[in-house]
Amino acid sequence: SMPDIERLPIIFNSEINGHRYGHIVLAVRYNGKIGAIGLSRRPELMYKNWGFEGLTELILDYKNSYERWQHKLNKIKVGTLIPHEGCQRVSDVVDWAHTVISLKNQTWEEVEAQLHKKGRLLRWEPSLVT
């Protein structure tokens, strides 16, 4: 077990040419920096190098990557942190879609505000300097 590494599932629901897709990535936070891993044929949708400052910054990078491949994001689902305690099945302890954000009928600024809120609750957003 590596308790100083935090793991967070994120699900992206996208659409292209009438076909809908779901994509799960695992965001990983260590020493205040964030990266992600997942499965995809596209390298920029498969992983994100470690070094993002906050959850919102990471998700914005994914959004831009989807748009480069003409995918329209419909929903972003942010789960809960995956515990390090032993368990029989991950599905017993992980809420895969704790926060569901629909991108329909919302501006990116409204979506970003919801992501910032979730990120602050998780302590995955950088502290604001006042």
C-alpha cells in the first residue's frame, strides 16, 4: 500500500457522429501534483503526464483532447477517492460517479465552477493566494 498516493476515478461520456462513448481514467495525485492513466487508442486520451496543479486543470486538458478528436463531451463523472484499505471488490467501496456534471445547457465556466468545488472538497485544487 502507498498511502501518500491518492487515486480518483473520472468518467467521461462523449459523443461523435451519433455514437456515444464512455471512458474511465484514474487520476493519481502524489506530492501535490496530478496525472492520469486510462485505456484509449489515442495517447492524449490514454494518459496525462504527472504535473497538473489541480483537478480542474487536468479535466480541462482532457476536454481539449476530446475536442481535438471531434468528440463532444456530454458528462463528466467524478468518483470518490479509492481507499487503501483492503477490500473484496473495488465496486463495494468506490462511488464511481459521486459528482455528475452535465455539459448540456451549461457554459464551460459553469462546469468549471462545479469542478473547482469538487476539487476543493477533495483538496485537489491549489490553494488560492490572497
